[in-house]
Amino acid sequence: MAEDTLYQGSLANGLQVLLKEVHTAPLVSHWVWYRVGSRDEVPGRTGASHWVEHMLFKGTERYPAGVLDRVISRVGGVWNALTYLDWTTYFETLPAEHLDLALDLESDRMVHARFAEEDVEAERTVIISERQGNENDPLFRLSEEVQAAAFRVHAYHHEVIGDMADLQTMGREDLYQHYRTYYGPNNAVLALAGDFRIEDVLPRIERYFGPLARIPDPPRLRRPEPPQSGERRIIVEGAGETTFVQLAYRAPRGADEAFMAYFLLDSLLTGPSNLNFFGTDLSHHTSRLYRRLVDGGLAVSVSGSLQATIDPYLYWITLVVHPDRTPDEVIQAVEEEIQRLQDSPPPPEELERARKQAKALFAYNSESITAQAFWLGYTAMFADYAWAQTFISRIYETTAEQIQAVAQRYLRPQQRVTGIYVPTGA
């Protein structure tokens, strides 16, 4: 990427601006990222970030709820939002000639979202229903228990959707206070990629976002998770016929120098994790755990998940146990494959295959204009855009010995939460 196609700067009110010219199609993708997620919530207000995201689709005085959908779809655009552990983001991808619509919409709802009482109650019903639907999923029930066991102190303890008790009791003032505390230009990143000229778009960003006032610096929870001194085991019983196993190992934060070695470790064990939340997945049939467990008849499926986060999080290995096998047999096989990596670094040909798979997945998930704008803002949440720019080069700089060292440091049973879902029948 030519140096002059990327811009990084800030407005006087603290809004961080990241721009990337991409002239492959007459489109733009406009994202506004807020540094607020479930890690910023305390008991009594869990799920507030996700609920506030819902409320921003209820409109403002200038863009009422019914108007929002129409104005985007009328110009051929799409829009959506996501809430995660560390952030909340809103985006529009639309024809480049209508960029001002996205700028106007997002600058307006940054400060003027309505939060009408009747809308809060309507969304309470929607989110509780969503939560109840999740609770019917054995994997959600298991992962919620595993995550809570892994984080006894840190706010990663709870699911993004929040605890049912809080969803039933939070009110309009709780949500509006959360909105006013975290939604402001100095707690946000505007990321824009597409068919524009940087010198033309900067004054337009200033026109829409420049007049917005700074907010007081938001509070940040500082509760690091203490070291884990022994395996924690969770048993969840519930309806169904399928036995699941989840192994949650400690993982470094996304900006940690060990993260890339961990990413390649994941590629070797289960196939590369999809880091951009909505992209393409690759076949994982050549990974070590697939060959050992699925081809070996111990499990029906195996998958891994590693995400880049602000604080140290988890590396998840999720398995569907074969009906004729036991969880202990599956766990033992996983431990044996991990031990192989701890004892011997991966051979050159296997490491090269893992690198190629990781490179291909990153390329597939960076092709669209929407994805390129996503990477701009997403990496700003836990590092900076250089993290994405140097992703491929760091894959090839990471050595087999570094991967082995990460396996030795992190993939230890004493630092693991083991979750088993035991089906009780229909």
C-alpha cells in the first residue's frame, strides 16, 4: 500500500481518524468504533454495552427509527453494528457519493440518541428473548460457565449479552448514563476506506464531527486476573444427545509479542482463527487435532478460537465428542498432541503450510472495502493499524522455536479451564 493512501490523525476534540484510499469500486465503508464493551461493565449493569448498541438503532430526532433503515437502503447501502469484550462499532457501506449520509448519521447518534422509555422496554424484551434462545444452546451454556470460571476478578467474566438478572432490572437511566459516559469523540475512532481522496474527505469529517464536545475521560476498570494455580473443571448437564468439551487456555493480549506465535500455534492445532468476526473460514482438515481426533474417530468436530483483545484472554478448543467415546479420551488425545508441540518444534514443511493457510485466510478476509475499513478500526482498539499492515511479515518472521515456547508457556493443564457438557437426553 502506497504511503500516501493512508492517513492517521485526530480532530481537536480527540476523535481519532483513520483513512485508507481504495479505488477498486465506487464504494466507501464508514465505521465508528467506541472503546467500550463488556470489559467496562460492573455487576448490575452487565450487558449495558450491547443494549446501548440496540438503542442507537432507535434513532434520533433528526433520524427517527423508521427513517434510518430507509435512508440507507434507498441509496443502496448496508449497515450494522457489533459489540464485543473491548469495543462497540457501527458501520455503513454505501456508494461513495453518499458518504456524507454516513458521516451525518453517525455524528448525530454519537450525541443525540433518543433512549425513549418505550424503546428501552421493547429492546428489553428483544434482548431477553435473545438471551433465552442462547440458553437453549448447549455450547453457549458451557462457554458461559467456562468463561466465568476463567475470570473470577477481571470483567471478561461475563458474556457480552449480560446476565439475565441485570437484563431484567436495568432501566433507562442506567443505559443512558452508560451512553453518555462512553459515547463521545475522544473515546471513538472513525475508520473509513474506499473511493475518496483524503484531502477531500478530511474537511467533511471536520464539518460533521468537529463541533462535537469532548466527554470526560471514561473510567476504566483496572482488575487484572490473578495467576491461575490449578486446573478448573466445569460440568454442565442439560438436554440433548451430544457431549461437548471445551478447553480454555490462557492467551496473551493482542499487542503482546507472543500473540503471533500463538496464532500460528492455533493454525497448527486446529487451523487459523478468523480474526475479523464476519469473514471466510478455511478447511481445517490438515490440522493436528483434526487428524488425531476426527480422522481418528474420537470426535465429530474440533475447532479453535483465538481473538486479539486489550487484556489477556483465552484460547478456546471446542470438541464434539464421538458418541462411542468419552470426554476423558478426547482430552487425553488433545494433551498428547500439545505435548508433541511442547517437546519438538513443528517441522519446516508443516510450519510453512500453517503460514500459507494463515496468509490465505487473512487475504480472503481483507479483500472487500468493508473488511479493509474494519481492520483500520479494529486494530486501533488493541494496538494500531501497523498490527494489520505487518501481519503477513510477522507470520514469516515467527520461528518454530517461538511457537514451541508459547506452547510450553501457555498450554498447561494448570492454567486451563476444562468444560464438559453432559447430555441428559431430550
